[in-house]
Amino acid sequence: FVALNMNKNDLIQFVSEPWRNDSLTDKEYEELYYLTPEMKKEYELELKIYLFSILKDLIAEKDQEINAINQKCNTTNIDNKKRICPNCHKKLDTLATLQAESAKELARLNNTVPQ
């Protein structure tokens, strides 16, 4: 809440420019956006706290008896390190291989589309 005691006949507010500058100098921009070491530490601490809370919630969700993460992919205990399908036990392609195949398929489709 703000209360102003202004004379309605005083038109100085319409004549005088209330701002100090129209724009900032390079030095003022530097001072505005420069992070001091203390600010960087505080920023990193807040980021770590935020990420830790997210990870803690995800771990708690994963460890629940009725696991929503496993229910969504319709399988449990997938071992991504082995890259083996839990159902048929075939070796799965790496992400790089899948991306290369997708790029080849996209290039093939682009070449066959009439322009």
C-alpha cells in the first residue's frame, strides 16, 4: 500500500524526467549481472538443494512397493548397463546406433519426397 501526498496542481511530475538515465552504461550492466564469489556459492548451494529434493522424491517413488515408474514401462528391474531386453534377452542397440539409423531413414525419406 502506498500513500502519496501530492498537490494536484503541481505538474512537476509531467515536466521532469523521473529516471536517472535512459539506459545503462557497460560498467553498470557489468555490475548488475556480475556474480560475486559469495553469490556464486549461494547460487550453487540453492541449485544443489533443489536438485537433491527432486532426486530424493524420485528415489522415494522408485522404492515404493507399487512403483509408478515400473508400471509406466510395463517391466521391472531393467538393467540398462547390459543393454539386454528383459523379455527376449536380445542385445539392444546403443543410443548412437539408433540415432544413426533414424538419421539414415530421415535422409532416405527426404530424398524420396517430391519437391
